Amino acid sequence: MELPREPLKPLTVSDAPVEKFREFLEIRGEKLTDRRRVLVEHVFNSHKHFDADELVRDLHDAGQKVSRATVYRTLRLLVEAGLLRELRLTNRSAFEHDYGYPTHDHLHCTSCHRVVEFRNDEILRLRDAISRAHGFRPSGHRFLIEGVCPTCSRSHSPRRRLDLI
Amino acid sequence: MELPREPLKPLTVSDAPVEKFREFLEIRGEKLTDRRRVLVEHVFNSHKHFDADELVRDLHDAGQKVSRATVYRTLRLLVEAGLLRELRLTNRSAFEHDYGYPTHDHLHCTSCHRVVEFRNDEILRLRDAISRAHGFRPSGHRFLIEGVCPTCSRSHSPRRRLDLI
DNA sequence: GTGGCTGCAAACACTTTGCATTTTT
DNA sequence: AAAAATGCAAAGTGTTTGCAGCCAC
């Protein structure tokens, strides 16, 4: 099997995330406010995983004050809108781009906690076959591989004999 | 693809879970106490997913008082010992048997929150191939399929035309 | 007997919520 | 002007921890 080692490339999408969000809000009779726009633009400005706290901090460092409450409320909306995806790798929720980003899954290094994305079409096929066999109508999936990344594998000194007992 | 519809069958293991736990504790110079034995025996008495709160309640209903603190502490140990597996489907952790139970994954009904287990060997193959391609040394994985179960699919009245717009 | 356990309550970490005020359409 | 969003602080959740007494080895 051949897999690309580079980060995944964003998809080309017709609408900017903010516009997508505006449409979503409009349908529900809600408003695209100043704070929401700032938050969405900031989040889609760089592709990385983040949690609520990091986002508050990042925004603050960028000179934008958005209260913790608003950050939590807006993140929830963005997930409902399909713009973000929520990951529960630990006890705090992390988020990543969903809109404008290809379906993918994650490798999680249990040593340094680095998260690597990968894309694999067989997974989708398997997901659908398994769902069908159980009568489920699939709407999504999460495939997480836990292990030790190349860097951590190399950096650990080889165990001494006695440690192996 | 053909998949069994019955629940997975437990593996045959040489040691009872309690014995396995005792060994684990012994190595770390810790003790198999009365409360720990009660908890482990109760947990391995039936195969189902549960969270800390449910376990406290179940034990209490069975006439066994184990404090919430001890339940949390012991669950953590059981995960470290490889007897239980922790699932993070929601914001509270759920647990399931690991020792004496075959590798498997989950279908999660987003409507009624039922969790169905399934076993599929291709996933293991895929996991190893993907790990290799990224230089990871895999130690485990989680494959979660989200969707709507057959029961929920049937019980929902078909949408009216207008709802589909 | 000693070192590890237990239960309790208090502390924690993350997230949600009530409310008075401000902003958006 | 009406309806919804914001920030603050307070309240919720779920989980962990300090400590005095208890129990297994």
C-alpha cells in the first residue's frame, strides 16, 4: 500500500467557511455576529487541531477578545453546521476542520501525543459493508490508530536485557 | 460480506479476571483487597458497557457498597492492567471487557445511543498496513461507525415532502 | 506492624447556563 | 423595536485527591 506522507490538501469549496456558517445560521433564524465571524475566520485560517482553551488563548493573542462562553457556544454551532468535527482523544474535546477538508482518520502517538492524519478509501468501503450487514444507515465514522510514531520509536534507548524480564 | 448477528462470544482464558488482576497488582507491590475483588467480580459477571456511575449504582443495588472514589481508582487500574478498555463515546467514559474478549469495534446509533459490537479482520490488516506506511508501531485502534440502527430507521415516520427541502 | 487501601469531602477541570446588557437585523 | 448574542459569574458534570482511619500481607 502506498500512502502520501505529506499533509492532506484542503478541498476546493465554493463558499468560504464564514458564508457557509451564515447560511446555516440564517436557516435557524440566528445571526452571524462580529464575534462569530472573528472566531470562524481565525479557526479556518490555519489547519490544526485545537481545543476550546487554546482557541480562547489564540484569539486573545491575536488581539481578539472572545469570552470563553461564546467560544464554547460557537464551537457547538460549528459542529452542528458541519464546519468542524469534534474529536474525543482525551477528556477535553479537540476540534478540526470538516468543511473543505477531505474525509480522513488519525494516527495517535501514545508517547508524544502527536496526531497524524491519513486518508484511506478502503475504510469507507469497510464502513459501508459493515453497516449494511447490521442494518445500520451510516452517517460517519472514526478510525483511530494508537501506537508509537517513528520519532518516538527511534529516540527511546533500546531496553536492557533486565528490563525485558 | 457476511457478519454474525449474535453477540460476540467470550474467549476462553486460562485465568479468572480476578487472578489476572492479582498478578498485575503483585508486580506493582499493590494489594488485592476486598473491595477490589468485589468490583472485578461484579464487572466480569456480565458483559456490557457501563460507566463509573452505573457501576456504583449496580454495586449498591447488589448490596455492595464501594465508594465512588474507589470505583474510579479501581477502574483506572483495570484499564492499566488490560482487563478493561475505556471508550469515549460521550463526555463520560464507558468501559467494556478487554481481557477474555475478542478484538472488536463498535456501531453507535446516534438516535437511541445503542452500541453494537462487531468483529472484522480486515480492519486489523488495514490498521497494520497504514501504520507501516507511516512508520508507526501500532498498539491498538478504535473504529467507530456512527449511524442509525435498524430499529430507529423503521420507527421514524417517513418525512413529509416539505421537510426535505 | 507497615504500607497500601478506603471513604469522605473537598478540590479540580471542563463545559454549560442565568441574567443583565449590548448588538444585530 | 424585536430578537438574539455577549460576557460575567455562578452552577453543573465528571473525575481526582488529601487525609484520617482501616485492612491485607
